[in-house]
Amino acid sequence: MTAPPSRIALFGGTFDPFHNGHLRIAIEVKEAFGLPEVVLLPAHNPPHKPGRPVSDAIHRLAMTRAAVEGLPGFVVSDAEIRREGPSYTLLTVREFQAAHPGADILFVMGADSFAEIGGWYRFDELLGACDFVVLPRPGTGEKAMLPAGVAVELELPHCYSWAGAAYRLPGGKRAFCPAVPALEIASSAIREKIRSGRSIRGLVPAAVREYIADNRLYLD
């Protein structure tokens, strides 16, 4: 019987569609932290995007699976799609902790989202539930990425910028801010290119491009 991994990264998102920027983030995080596994989690009902229609969860799940098929160390989970109601991160973290007792959970998110975590569902419990990997976004300096009203203590400073630092969170967990390159690709721009009949080659994995074409997604 194979021993459970000691550390698991959860990388959630709408993934509408899953693109090369998402894939590059997953690869960079896996290598930076020496992780045996990165779990990709398409959201069922994203609570932070109210009023914005998203594609059927079955399509987003299938595109994510197609993107990493054959890549070792990348797993796609339907945990949030199976669960009824909004895709609350705390519930997802708790589910994986129950399924992998003893494993350290890392939750991967962008600096812009981390700055707004004070408005998330039971955020105080979430900050004490797992470690975080906070990824740079354009224009997010140290002050911009720190959650308002949350006591975050700098633990490992970097001599050039906040990227590369680590922060201690109120519950004793950490927020790691690796200095990793990011591909600036937006799912919204990909959807618009498809609607206008332009090529998305190079923006999404080939298998995702084929799935979109076969299922005639994003044409309306």
C-alpha cells in the first residue's frame, strides 16, 4: 500500500476554460515546493463571482482533465462539483484533510484573491486550517496582497520584494509567496477570442482547444 503524500497542494478555480497560465502555475508550484501531487479543483458554484454566468461544470471538469492527462503528479478532483451549494474553500480543505490524515494542505491562490480573503466564508477558520501559496498578480505589492483587518506577520523576508517571503497567519499557519513566473492569460480574453472567431492556439493546451471546438463552447 502506497503511503499518503506528506504535502498536497489544492489549486481551485472556475477554469472557464483551463488555460496555459493555469497549467504553468500548477507546474511552478509543484516544482517550487517539491510536491508529489497538485490537485486541480474546478469550482461548482464560485461564491466570489456572483451574477457572472459560468459554463456547465461538467465541461469545465472535462477541460481540466484533458489539460493534464498524462502529466504525472497532477490530479483533477470533482470534490466541489459533487458538493451542493457554493464552493466554499474551507469545506474543500476540510474534506481533503479528512481524506488524507496527516498530510499538510497547501491552498494555491492569487495575491488579489488573498487580499480579499477577509470576505470569504468563515475566513478566520480557513486561515487556521491550512497553509497558503500566494501567487503574484500585476500591480500587487506587499501592501496590496495583505488582507485588511487580518494580523499577518512577516516571517521570512526577501531582499527585493514580497515575492519570496513567508508570512505567519493568526492561526499559526503560513502564507508562502514564491517568486515564480506567471503567464498573464485571462479566461475572459480566451472566451472573447472564440466568440470573435480568432485563434486560441498557444493559450490553452491542445486537448482543451479540441474539446472546446468539439463541444462548440463559448460561441454565444
